Amino acid sequence: MTTQGAFVWYDLMTPDPDAAQAFYGSVVGWTARDSGMPGQAYTLFLVGERGVVGLMAMPEDVPPGMPPCWTGYVAVNDVDAMAADYAADGGKVLKSPQDIPGVGRFAVVADPQGAALCIFRGEGEEPPKPAPGAPGYVGWHELISSDAAAGFDFYAKHFGWSKLEALDMGEMGVYQMFGHEGEAIGGMMNRPPHIPVSYWGFYFNVPEIDAAVERVKAGGGHILHGPAPVPGGSVIAQCRDPQGAFFSLVAPQS
């Protein structure tokens, strides 16, 4: 079983799954197939033959005005117990624990600052980790929070994440990198005034950033920031897809 605190899955809720499938297939290079889940249209995006993220239509029970979004899934040992711990420590349970037959058990939760993700316990063994930077996989996880310091303490307590390097970004504040089992997996920072809510963002690995940015534009998406170099030898671009979901791209510096 995957160790508690590891990101293990991601999916996109969108009002137009067919258009999103074509867009991300072009931008990231994913192929797609139906998951075969009974009673639900759920598409798997693949790298080779391996499913790496999922795609679904916006459910009817989402809160009014909720935009299309990517959501990450974090492995936990006990979904029900973790959901209760979230609620006890100032977080919220947005969707109560429930089973996905043949897949696992999950709940949708939000931290005390409002950033949402899914907690998940899967059935069976997880596939081996991809190589760092492997195209098509998620290469970085980023929390934009109303209180990143409190956010780190919350996740360290519940998921066992550890503090790594902290980068001083001047007026933008401190960017706190964090790790799981000794591996750097993401960063946290306080949200700037123009961003109204706390959220989790995800960076998809691509081989080369400029070509990927052109594919975003050609597919009707928008570049919000970048391409821009970041510490560690990578270059990023932050984007919005044609349906309005936020996502990011990361590639090696050329």
C-alpha cells in the first residue's frame, strides 16, 4: 500500500469533457480511454499504457458557481479517520467518505484555509514511481494559501510532510518547499491579494516549455504567467484551459 501522505491521483472536473480531452491530449501528450466504471463516464489519461490522471463532467451536486478544476488525491491509511481528523482540526469534509467499487475509498476535504483535495485509500498495489521529470506525470504540487505557515503545520501533522528549503521571494513572501519520505514534492506560499481563495495547483511535466505553451494557445487556452525559470533548473508556465480550469506546466531549462 502507498505510504500515507503521497499524492497518488489527480482528476479534472469540467463542463466539456470531450473538448478537455482533445486539449490536454495535444498540450501534454496524453492518450485517453474510458475507465469502464459502471454508471459513470470517467476517462483515464494515459502515459503509454499507464493511467496517470482522470477526467469527468462537472457533477450535478457541485456548489453553484464552482469553476472547473483539477483535484489531487493523497493516500491515507484510513479515509474515515482522516476525514474526522480534518474536521476536528478546523478543516471541512466537503464530501463524506464513500467507496469506488473495485478502486478504493475516498472523501473530499478542505484544510482550515479552504484548499480542497481528496483523501484516498486504494485497493491493490500502486505502480512504481515514474522517473523524476518523466513527461506526462505531475512534477510538482503547489499550495496557494491564506496562511501558508499554518497550512504547512496542518499537513505536516496529518500527512507527515517535512520542511525543505525556503525561498525568499521578496514582496511575494516566502516559498516553503516540502517533502514526503525525503523527496521534494511541492511548495507552499501565501496567496497574493488578487487571488480570492486558497487552492492546490499541479504542474504537468512536458519535454520543452515553449512548444507546450504554443500548444496551449493553439488549443484555445491562456497563458497566465511565464514561461519563467525557477530555482532547480526548471522553467514553468501557468495556464488556464479553454473551459476555465487552472493548471501549470514544467520542463527542464534548455
